[in-house]
Amino acid sequence: MHVSKRLTLPLLALAAFMLPTVATAVITAGGATIHNAATLTFAGGTVTASVDVSAVTIAAAPTITVNSVANNVSANQSFTYTYTVSNNANGADTLSFTAALANAGVTGAAALNVNGTGGISSSLVLAGSITSQASTAGIVYIPAGSEVQLAVGDQVLLGGKLYTVGAITAGTVASTTGNTTTAETATAVSLTAVGASPVITAGSVPAGTQLGEVQTFTVVVTATSPSVPGANGSHTVNLTGSTTATQTIANGGGAVTYATSAASANQTITTVLSTSVSLVKEVRNITQGAAVFASANVNAQAGDTLEYRLTATETTGASNATGNLLKDEVPAFTSYVVGSTTLNGVAVPDGAASTLPLTNANAGLQINSAGAGAGVINAGTSAVVIFRVTLN
């Protein structure tokens, strides 16, 4: 028994009121059952023989979009990209995705987390079908059995418009018992329009309209650091994948492969902003009433108290500087003034045995600009450390 593709030319006069349809030959939904029964009547009786053929999914490349194609992050920070995948096949299919990474001007490869797997690969199972008769108000009809993988709450594209599945009433395939053949009852799928999609009305969705599930997944890119101070780096991600279903024998019979790319506007580039920090050290003699800090030409006598100021500034204004650890030692011929260290005007606890907390023996002091996290100097801002010593 030969099963051929069916070409449908539905109600062209109503085209202005119908959803747009894909301009390709209409095929039978994957998962549908083609039932055929023959009856032989002879003198003394009647016999019926029937046979079923299962229609399978024919592979089609999905539509892949991403919520953002270019983003900036600081070193060692992450950005989450959300991809939307639409099934364009005539039936359900499992679609694979593997992320490929290109790095430029950075210290190493970014860490990738595809769809929460912690790795670079994942897959999605997406429902799909082809309508088998014209719609009624709010309801489309697909062959019984082709609703596999479709569930209430799923989002689907129907003629390029987005809908949410509200209810599914499973149909029954055609069958023959004895000499009686019962026709198929189609599966009814209730759909609610999303956003500007038109409400489905009687006849607005003709037979032969492709219905494909839409799902999203994420790719988290965790950046490394620019390899050259003052020069940004980047991590570029593209996805490759293949269908589980295969093409028709006439088209080679293999799986369909697909990939994101710059040309398709679904390649992502994460720019890692370079940061640079300057450090200025100044001093003033507060015993002698000096109001201004200076970096040279400061005099002191034994017993005078000197106040040192260290200012660390992120100079690019584009990216936060992270991991800032400041170290300094008590100058020779001086003694540290216990409890005199501050960070951005806030007292800092002394080190062991009431020593300067910045010393190497105390492992230095993690500094930050006001309001920033530990060790972070926000773009274009400064961290200011002050401490005092007395000249011996």
C-alpha cells in the first residue's frame, strides 16, 4: 500500500480571514494512522480486511532565536542568554544542541552551562502536527495520535502566530471491527491567543496548517579575564544540532543539521570589559596641622603623627575591578597608631596584636569602593584607605 503526500488547497476565497500558512507542500502529521479497509461481498457472506500505516515525523530544521546577541560583562562575571526554539516539523521530534566557543583576547575559555546541564550539550523534545480539518471557534483539529508530546500549558506556533494550549481532547484513530469501519475522530486542541495573535474562529485555520511547539532554554556564559590590561576580550558562542527524525528518502533520508550564526542573527558575543586600577599614596603631618595630603616634600619631627592615604581608582569607567587586595607596611622609624585604619571613612579592625591590617603578615586588606561588594571597586570609583603612624 503506498501512502503519498496530500496537497491541500483550502478555501482560497476566505484567505483574508485565515492565519498565514507556510508556502510548502502540506504533508500528513507524524503520529497519524492511515487506516484502510476493503470489503468483499460474495454469495453467502461478506468479509472485510484492513491495514494500518503509521505516518512518521519528517525532519525539519527548527527556528532558533535568542533574546540578546551582544552583552558586556566584567571579568569572571556571567551572562544568561535565553534561546527560543520552534518546531517546524510535521510531528514531534527530539532536537539536540551543542555550544561551540571562540575566545579572543582573554586568559582562557569561558565556562558554558547549556540548559542547566552544567555542560555544553542538551536536547529538547518538541511537539508538532498538521491540522487535519478546519478550525472551529477556539479549537484546531489534528490527527488522532499526533498529539504526542503536546500538553496543556504548552506554547505553539500556528501559521506563525503564538498560542497557549488550553485543553486537549484526544481523538481515536479509524478502525475496523468485523465488517464495520469507524472513521477517525480528530484530536481537538483548544488554543488561546498570546499577545497580538488573532483569536481562532470557525474556518480561520484551514486543514494543512503546521502546528509546532515552542520552548526556551538558557546558555550561561561565565567569562574569564582580558589578557591585556586596557583591551577588552570576548567569548563568542554558536550552537549546532541535529534532528532525531530523518528526511524523506527523496531528500537523502538523513537527519537535518542546523546551527546559529552571525548571518542568522542568533550568534552571541559576550564582551569582557577590561579594567585598570591606579594607586596613589600620599601623606600629611597632622601634628603640624597639615590639611592637604601630598606625595612629596613632607617634613616631620620625632613624635609627630603622620597620616597616610592610599587611593585605588578604577580608571576605565567601563568595568568593575574585582579581587582588589591592598598591602602596605609600617614605614621604618615609625610606630603604627593602634585603631587608626579606615576604609572609605569606616574603621577597619587591626591585625593580630593590634598591628596595621594591611601588612603582609596580616595577608593584606581586601578593599572596595563605597557600597560595592568585598574586593570590588566599581567602574570609575575609588577605594580610600587611611592609617596613621608616629615618627620615633
